[in-house]
Amino acid sequence: MNHSSIDFKALESFYIQLSPEGSSSPSFVMPAADMLRPDTAREALLFTGRIYKSLGYELAASLIGTTLFRLCAGMMVIMARNGVALDLSLENLELQINDLGEYAGFGFRIREVITTSLPADLESRDSFVREALTKLFEHTITPAVQGIAAAGNVKPGIIWNQAGSLMISFSSSLTNKESDDEALARFRQYQSVLTEQLSGELFGSRRNPFEHKPRYIDSPYQQGSKIIIRSGCCMFYCRENGDKCYNCPKLTDEQREERRLKITSAS
């Protein structure tokens, strides 16, 4: 398949920065394979930490670690829309970080777009998707998560614990924005492969972190809407003058009510 038919630009609406062009002027660049090397991986953590004025490595590890999950989401969207799987091996990727002032933008440049077509029949396709996702986690995402965690001397669980709600939120966003009903149906099928057919061992865990039963609460930002309680803390409070998010699972009911009153009174 000619990779020009893959609309990498469209992934940006889901906060997925993944393309052969990459960022036009990244502030920090590192071969993705260097995430397996503690000294070089720590440079990415330090760079990120300076932007957010982090206290320790937890927030930077969380941000870079969960960026790796977008590789999975991006792969699933491209499989659903274009019927191909990408080579997202660490050797074929470059981590890019953009300093946006108080925040950072994270993404990956694909060094060479190499694709493999999915089988036409449904049963073979599901088996192919399962193997493609297994390979993606076994050789790219899981070792990179472990490498980033080791570089920051934090537990990989602070990254993996966020996987469940992040994928659910991504799927909801795709549902609202995807105009191709057939592509959306295929994505949901691939999502069920991810959540139901991959064992915890693939993630270095006793359970599959993407298998998650969501809980929702009333949003203080938009009357009548709901927001998901995160499956794991994003560690955004681990910075100067930091605070936990309103939908942080670490908040007690009393603390969340206090936050709600502050938010609504300020609006």
C-alpha cells in the first residue's frame, strides 16, 4: 500500500502525533530505542520535568509512558481505516518532544513507513490483529514503558494503571468524530481484541490494564455531561503548586466535592 493514502494528519485530532514527517521543529529528539537505556531515557525525563517544573520523575515518566499508548491507538485506527498494520518497532521510531511553554507536546516520527495488509476474512483478520498488537506491546510499548520507569526509578504501574480509562476515552472521542461507520465498527472489534484477548503477562502484570470497567461522575465544567474517573492517577500533581485532577481516582468523595465547589464558583 502506498503510505500516502494513510491520513496521518487526521490522527492529530485525537492527540496522536505519529507520522513519517514528525514535528517540523522538535525541541527534543531521541531514538525510541534509547528508552531502553537508562542514562539516555533519563534525559527525556529531565527535559520534560523542566517544562512542568516537576518534583521528581513521576510526572515525566507518566507523560512519556502514556504517550506510548497512543502508538497502540494510532495503529488500531490505521488498521480500521486503511486495512494495514504499521511497523512500529523501536528501531523505526524517533521520540519527539515540543516545549510549548507550560506544557509539552509528545509524538513519534516514523523513520520508514512499512505496512502489512490485514487479511480479508473476519476470522483471519482478528487473529492477525491479535498478533500485531501482541508484537507491538512485546517489542515496543512494554519494554519502553519499563525502560522509562527504570530511568525515573518509578514503578511501571503508575503508567499502566492509566491505560484502561485512556483507551475508553479515546474510543469515545473516535465515536464522536469518525464519519465511516464501518471503520468505527472495525476499530471497536480491534478494541475488544485488545481488552479481551491479550494476557497480563504481555504487560508485565497479572492482569490486562486495558480491561477496565469505567465509572463516571457529573462534570463540573459542563452542566449535564459526565466525565470518566481515571483508572490511574496521571501524576500531574507532582509539580510545583500541583493539584490532583477532579477525576483523579486518589481523591476521596469529600476532596472531590471541595474541588467541584471551587471549579463551579470560579466559572
